[in-house]
Amino acid sequence: MVRPLLLITAAIAVVSSGQPALLGAQTPAATAAPVIVLVTAKGTVEIETFPAEAPKSVARVIELVKGGFYRGTRVHWVQPGVVQFGDPLSRDMTKQDKWGTGGSGVRQGVRPLGITEFTKRRFDRGIVGLAYRTGDKPVQADCQIFILKVPNPDLNGKYAAIGRVTKGMDVVSKIEVTDMIKDASVR
């Protein structure tokens, strides 16, 4: 009974619109997701963003990039599997002991996103996430970003994946603490 009804519905759609009604047809391609371009001391990194998966997190980072927030900041944390940057305190080499504690708010205070956008995407090599400090709640995420150099399944479901590196993972692998983010832009 369902099949004849389905065929009749499809036939009516063809007759009324003049266009074939394809089951499972793709809708027209959505506009491309913004790409963040980071120019670092070691080279350029391009990050395709995931606005459909973490809309508020991606919007915050895009807003900060467009406002020049990341320009001149330094990479403040590097481990064998991860690189992290985005602390405005890292512009001041005399405050290295405070790097990782600053935010995008007034006087470098944390301006929390205020929501949690845990994504279902696996945290594989090249995934870019919005960080929050150990001991803080995920809603405290603000402006600090990490890039995974190796897969880290322990992060799955605990952070917002805001994008993935599409060009420049070789650059990410070379980045060291104190390397500067010379420029950041969106295209």
C-alpha cells in the first residue's frame, strides 16, 4: 500500500512542478563553510570550520579572527599530540607563567561562550577544538584553540570540534611554544 502511494505522490510532483521529484535527492549545495587561515612562524595552516556542528563556537572564533584577536598571539602549549594557542597574554613574553589563563574579555579575562556544544565528530589528527581550562566547565570555553597532531579519542564528546586542518599539518607538526600567529583571516 505504501509503494503505490509513494509513486502517485512522485508522479503528482512531476506533473505539478515540471521537474522530476527524486527520492533522497540532494538539496542545492549550501554555501561553503568559512576557512580560517593562520600564518604562523613556521608556515600557513588552513582550517575548514564546522558551523553546522558547533554553530556558536565557530561563530565566536570567526568573530575573533575577523577582529584581529589572534594576530600576534603565541603558541602557549605544545605536547606530542597537541598544539594550543589563543591566549592574549601570550603577546607578552614576560607573562609566560600566566599563558593559558587569558581570555577574550575585558583585560584579557575569560568571556565564556556560555553553552556547551559537544560534537559527535571523532577527535582525529587535524581536528581543531575550542579549549577550556582543566577544572573549568565546558561552558567556560572562550578563545583558546587546540589542534590535534594525533588522534585523541579521550576528547570525543567532551569538546566542540570547530574544524579540521585541510592544509598545513606539516606546519602544525613543526610548531613550538612561543611561535607566533603572525596573522589570522577568514575566507
